[in-house]
Amino acid sequence: MTSPLVSSSPTPGSHRPNSGQGFRRWTARLGWVLAMVVPAWLAGGRVLTDSTGDLTPVYAATLAPVLLVLSVVALAVPARRPARYPSVRACTIMLLSWGCGIALGFTLPDTGEGASSVLGAWAGPGAEGAAAALSNPLGIIMLFMAIMGCVVSIRHSAHGEGHGRSRDSDEDDAQGTGFFPVLDV
């Protein structure tokens, strides 16, 4: 017979010590590969289909470095802290960003003689419109997810084992006090 005070379920907001540890470890290892491969794919994917154009250097100078820096920061900061790996949430967000980056590499349009997207080069000129229509949302989602994954990774690794720090009642009670008396209700 168990005591009513002993519960097998964790308290709300608490985490098991190894919650998602395997997923975090393998995603971080795969993440280092993806952090290098996806920006390289964005910068030079059209070289494989010989459909480079005027915008290829622009993509190589803008999209690729931004994604590379955000990915490296999201992976390196937790590695230097006690958490060692990004949180499950940060790993999932970064995987979504890298997935959108891979898809964006297929659909990035280009200009110039003989230039097209990888999808257009493989599927023909009829796919150019679809590729152009998909590239803008994919680029926005990729960058937004990379920024969000970087922020979540840094915030969650700052406190302990990479789960983030949940708010406590002291923080809730302090809302509306301090230097902003206009917020006092």
C-alpha cells in the first residue's frame, strides 16, 4: 500500500532527469552537420544542376552566413554550459529551420541566362512558378525558426540541464511593481 503523499507522477513543471537526453544528444550531433551542409546547399545548390545565375552570389553572401551563424550559436552556447545540449524544444525548432532550409535550396529562384531553381531545372519550366511561390514562405519560416531556435537554445541552457526555468509564483507576484508604477493595478 502506497502512501497518499507519494505520487508516481512528477510535479507540474518538473522534468525527469534524462527527459529527451538521447534526442537532444543525437539532434545536436546531426545539427553540427546540418549547420554546415544546409547553408552550403543554399549558397551553391544550383551549381549541381548548372543553373546558377545573378542571384547565386547574393544568396551565398546573405542567407547562408545568417543561417550558419544562428545554427552555430544555437549549438555552441549550450555545449559550453552545464546543459551540454540544446533543449528538446530548441532541437525541434532548429530541425524545422534546417528542413525549411533544405526545401528553400530547391526552390530559390534565380535570374540570368539559363538560370533557374533546382526544382525548375529538374522538373522543367512549368515548375518555376511553383518554386518561386514556395521560396518566399520557406525563407521566412527558415529564418524565423532559426532565430527562435537560437533564442530558445540560449535561454534554456542558461538554467541547469537544458529544460529552461519555469516561472515561479514570486515572479508572478512581482508583476506590475518596480520602476513602472503605471503598471500597478
